[in-house]
Amino acid sequence: MNVHVNRFSRTLCVTAAAALALGSLSACGSEEPEENAPVAGEPAQPQDSPDDSSGLGEQIELGESTLGAARVGLSADENAPGANLVAVLTKGKVHFIDATSPKDEPSQVDVDDSCDNISTTATGVAVACQDKAIELGPDGKETRSLDVDGKVTTVTFLDNGKAVLGKAGEDKARFYDKDGNETGDAIVSRSLDEAVLVKPHGRGQRAALIDRGQTSINDVDVDDGSLNASLRIGQGVGQVATGRGDDGVVVASDARQDQMLIYTMNDVVRLHQAIPTKASPWGVAWDAKRQLAWVSSAGENKLTSFLIDSGAPVKVAEVEAPSKVREVLDAANGALVLVTEDGKVSVYGTQSVDDAVKDKQTTPEDEYPAEKE
């Protein structure tokens, strides 16, 4: 199939000889006019949310603003350690929340006050701090750490122990072996703000490194320490997420253009679909268990899911979401966890999500066709 994708202001055409692992997922994209260029250097911000919504499910109050949240590990096996846990970072603490028992008091782990970014690793989570990067296991114990000269902006660890990170003031990704030794670097983008660990189909894990200012997704091979390719994420990336499966799907919100973008990273990062959303999309999740892409709307306090396997995305369900949602995370058991900016965590249980998908099937006028050439 022919796939047309954008690398910043240029168009790259790639021909794929075989079908994608996701099946009939179709690819699309077009060269954008100059007026649609990203607002380079200015990271997008979510709109203010209506304050009259608390959403559904069990709600946990952390009592302080959140700095980020991440799933614990990539496993799709709900019986694997940490597979139903979500870790939420606040100043000086990481809170571990179990989606199977949200009424339980979250466990907490103290971290340095400089730690301001959290990401999923192969088996746990990683926090980025001043002069240090730390991996925490499902039990909250430190499993790895890297000594770094400077402020780490984001980091993730692969299943083979290797790591990749970004540093403040650098345009490079830095690579580390399983023993914590720096092995090299590669120029990637002006600022690396988020590391998303991706499990491609039939290949080793890779990292999608996100530059919010340049609103780009950068496909990095951690094993050989190289940049594969870079693409733009609309005009203003919000959040980027991958699923628990091995299909290589990556979903991203474009807060400035009110759309969700669907990528894959099986051989190289490719853009496939652009889905119109409600106002100010932000939190996203790829629910590999149900094969649904979820997106939250900061402007309207909605959580919406789309079926994307036909190439023309179809709206499947829409439910109320809390105000100020910043992260949407999927647990291996099928629950969804929504984390707000002001420290509220809502757990939408497996049955509640299944019921929403079953009871709120789309009608024809709700379908959003993908833009195709």
C-alpha cells in the first residue's frame, strides 16, 4: 500500500509490500498547506475544562497536582506483576493504584522533588530527575538507576535492560546498556519531552521520543542507538500512547486541530489515520484488548472510543469524563484509568467499559471517515 506521511513540512512516500500487522488498518496522509504548519517551539496546552463533571467509576483523591502518570509495564497478561497497576507522579512521590481494587489506599514511594516526568518501561515505570534516571518495579522498589550529568527530561528502559533518555538543553537521545554505561547518542529533535516504549510486531522494542515544541514523534532504535524516522503530530501534540499488544500501534492527540492520529511503528513510524474529535483532545489510549482507540476531550469532559480497523474510524462509545483529564491509561484486565491535573484518579472498571461499548454503539451519523487520497 502507498503511505503518504509528513516529516515536518516535507512529504515522504513509503511503499509497503506486505499488509500491516493490525490487519486492514489503512494508511492516509497528505501534504499540508503552509498555514497548517505547527506552532514550532510552543507546546500545546489543553483548554480549560467545564468544572461540572466528575465522570464515572471509583474516584481517588491524591490531594495534590499530578505531574504525569504511566502504566506499570507493557504486559498484556492481567496476571503478570503490575499489569493492572497505574503509577501517578506528584511532587516527591509516586502513587501506585490498582485498577482491580481502586478502593484500596494507593501505595506510595518517595522520589526526589526534581523528578517531574514518568513513563512506562518494559516491566515497571521510570522517573526522570536531576542528575538521575530511576526505574521502579511493580512493588515500588528501585530496579535500575542511571547517573546522568544534568536534568533528565524523559527516560524508558527496555526488556533487555537497555535505556534511552533525553536531557534538558540537548537535541540528542542518549543510550545506555544494561549495566548503566552510556554507549552513544543520536541527534533526534530540539527537545525530548516524552519517551513512549513500543512493542512492534515481530521485532524488538523501540522508543517513540516526543518533542512537544516541534510537535513531532521520533522513532528510535535503542538497540543500535539510531534514529529511524521522524514525523509531525499535527499542530500541537497533547499525549501519546501505545497499547499492551505487539501490533506497534501508537495513538496521539493533536490539541490544536481537534484530532487523534493513528501511527504504527512496526518497521518505521507511519501515519495511518486522522480522526476528528471533540474540543481539545488530550489523554489517549490504545486499548489493544478491545482494539479501540480512546481519547478524552478537555473542552467537553468526554471520553470517546473509535474502532479503526476498517480505515474509516467508527465512533463506538462515549461517556462522561472528569474535568481536567490529562492521562487515559489501560489496565490489562480491561479497566481504564483517568488521571486529572488536580490529583483525581477515576477507575472505570472492566464491566463499565464493556457496557459502554456494548450499549452506545454508533449510529451512521456518528461515523467519522478518515481522510484519504
